[in-house]
Amino acid sequence: MRVLRLVAVAVSATLVGGFLGTVPARASGGGVHNAGFEDGLAGWATAGAASADEGGHAGTSRLTLPAGASATQRVSGLARDAYTLRLWVRGGGAAAASLDCGGPDRRVDVPRTGADLWVQVAVDARVTSGRCVVRLATTSGWAHVDGVTLTRGALDPVRVKGADISHLTKNEDYGAVYRDHRGKRGDAVRILRENGVNVARLKVWVDPADGYNSKARVLAMAKRAKAQGMRLLIDFHYSDAWADPGKQIKPAAWADLPFDGLRQALYDHTYDVISALRRQGTPADMAQVGNEINGGMLWPDGRWDNWDGLAALLTAGSHAVKAASPSTKVVLHLAEGGNNGGHVWWFDNAIARGVPFDVIGVSHYVYWHGPLGALQANLFDLSARYGKPIALVETAYGFTLEENDHETNIFNASLEQAGGYPATPRGQADALRDMFNVVAAVPGTLGVVYWEPTWTAVDGAGWDPADPTSGDGWENQAVFDYSGRALPALRVFGRF
């Protein structure tokens, strides 16, 4: 996987005229002339070795920008309104797309794409002088560009800039310390909020061995999050411990229930937690009925090969959420964010059986689930196919390969190679930035939630609720370093 990264490029009328030459006045009223480069470089003022070559995203041609090259176009005759620039890109190196519409320059960072996948990025600006200048440029490496459009209307805002902080209370109870970027010690929830995090995700276990992630703990953490002005996403695992695509184990208290009793227990548990949150004045804004349920939940009754049973359980959970808090949005959450065939099969089955839901949630870790181009292609399709808002409710990346406790870290050198970003603080920040940009370009998407950014390594706060000697295999994917100080990735939330 090659690297394609945008850097800041300031574009002004003076810079364009003085450094790159005169930009030709082109298509008035908002259209970009020769947007697909099918007419070579017509309409574009270029510098360096820019060229139009075969192999476009949609048509036959594309723009190729080797290191130090650029292409610029002025679009005139625009109304005083917001406009959105969209373009398809792939490549490797440092590249930039910027939009100057008379106010402050706007730019977008282009994500890493994988060898054969294009990614669309988008950025908007408000026109104040009747024209916009579009500039595409590289400072190192290379880039391919196609399908450049400038259309009237603002880009949908990124509404969800979230953090799953389910493990935070346990970490704090065992002595974890958190510091801001300056090194000043402070409350982790406040530090997150000051850096732009606006949604707290909290998982719920039914009867956990260590008492954490229980209803009582979730209620307490909900108060803290709401006090900082955050919204709340509740994640029901319907288990006493971890539930994910590889395991969906019933809570011990539900293990021997007949199906009708199991469905009622799920309803009662969901209603109990959501109604308690509402009564204490911290209502859930969204609630996941199940966690990464590609293969179903509460096996075997709700396994993937028993769709009627799974649909009945999902419907019970959804009805419980709405009965307890009518304004809470129901989320159905799948892993493998680039698996379009699997996701379409799953949601087609759910919809065919009348399962009610409001939001599609996906997980995507580039080192497990593939390049960002596959994720975005899936999001485009799901958004258009089902007409539901979509949120990337789990992602993360490592900032180091060093260990900080006795538990072997999940993110290792092999996954670093698969993910394509270096395991450095900058690499972690770039990975998160690229996730946001991929999601933001898809109509109907809500935003991104980072999984367990506060789960640093402290003795006693390990992953296994039944084993106090277990360690933390996640500390090198937190957004606080091994001294508890905030890493550059935390600043990414505030940029969107």
C-alpha cells in the first residue's frame, strides 16, 4: 500500500498569478472545465511535469502529478453561497487539494488508497467574491486525480467525533493518569472534550465478573460525559463479557431460557438500562442493539443461520430502546467495514423481516479489514441502497510497537505492514485523519468513533473481567502515550 497524504497549501490570487502563472478563467456558474481530463490538460494551468494519461476513475483519462507538479483552475460566475469540491484520488507521496473562494483557504487531506482503489475526498467553502480557485499539487511522490467537481451546496458536517471510553473507569480505579498535550494532568473526559470529542460510546455487559461495564458503571460514566457536553452512544453486548464476530456468548443468567424467555430477557435488560439513563437526565442519543453482529448474537438462537430468531431478538431490542426513550436512535452494528457483499446480505435479511432501526454502524480497522477505498465504496453503496445514516463506530491505529506491560499487544509489526501507516505518533494521527476524510465524503454519514483511546496499561485493569492478572493488549493504540500524555491523534477530532 502506497502513501497518499495531503499537506497544507495556501492558494491566493497573488500566489496563483505570481508563482504558477496566470490561471485561465473557465466555466462560469460552478462547473469545472475538463473535470475528467478527457481533453488533456485543457482548462488547467499546470506546473512541473503534470500530464493527462490513460487510466481514469470513470473515463479513460486522469491527471498525473509527479513530485513538485500542480494543476490549477479558476471557476467564476459563482453565487454567494457554499460550494463543495469533490475529487477522486489515488497515489503515493504528499499531495494537496485546496479551495480558495475569497475567504480563508480550505483544504482536504487525501487518504491512502491501496494500489488499485480510488478514494473520493471533499471539502467546502463559502464564496465571497464570485469565484473559486481549485488547486491540486504534490510536493513529493505522485498522485492521480480524476472527476473534479465543484457544486453549489455545503458538505454535510461531521456530527459524530466519538471515543469509546468503556474501560476508562477501571483504568482510573487502578491508577491511570491522563495529561493534556502540554503535560498537565487532568480528567480524561475533559481532555477528550477539549480536543473536539463530542460523543462517548459506552458498552454494557449483563453481569460482568469484575462489575465494570455494568448498568451502574454506565450510568455513572454517562453523567461525566453529559457534564462535558457529550452525546451518548450505548453499546449492548448482550453477554457477560466481550461479544464480537467470533463470539456471541449468552449471559450466564440467560443460558437456559427458552426462546420466548430469552427474547423477553433481552427486552427487559435493554429497557432497564435505557430508561435508567433517561430518568437520571442523561438519555442515550443512540443505542446499538448488539455489537459487531455479522454472525448474529446470543448464539445459537440468534446466529446468522437462524435469521428468523435473530430478527426477533433484534426487533425486541429495538422496541425496548424506543419504549424507554423514543428519541434514542437504534443502531445495527457490523464489523468488516469494507465487506459490501456481506453487509448487503445482512441488511437485506434484516429489512426483509421488518427489523426496525435508524442508523447503520460499521467497524473498520485498516490492518484487519482492508484499505480505505474498500470501506468508502461500501459506505457509498449502503448509504444509497438503504437511505440510512451511517457511522464508523470503531476504528484505531497504533503509535508504537513497544510494549508497556506483560500482555502481548494486538497491534504488531505484521499489522503495521498490513495497515500501511508507520507505528509512530504521526502515523497514528494520519490514519485517524484519513478515516475521517473517507467518511466525510460519503453523503449521509455521521462521523467516526475511536475505540478505547484511554485504555493505557495499568496493573489490574486488564482485558479479562474474570482474571485480575490479565494485561492490556491495546495500550499502543490509545491516544495517550506511556506517560499518559495526549498524542497528536487526539488533535484530529478538533479539525472536523
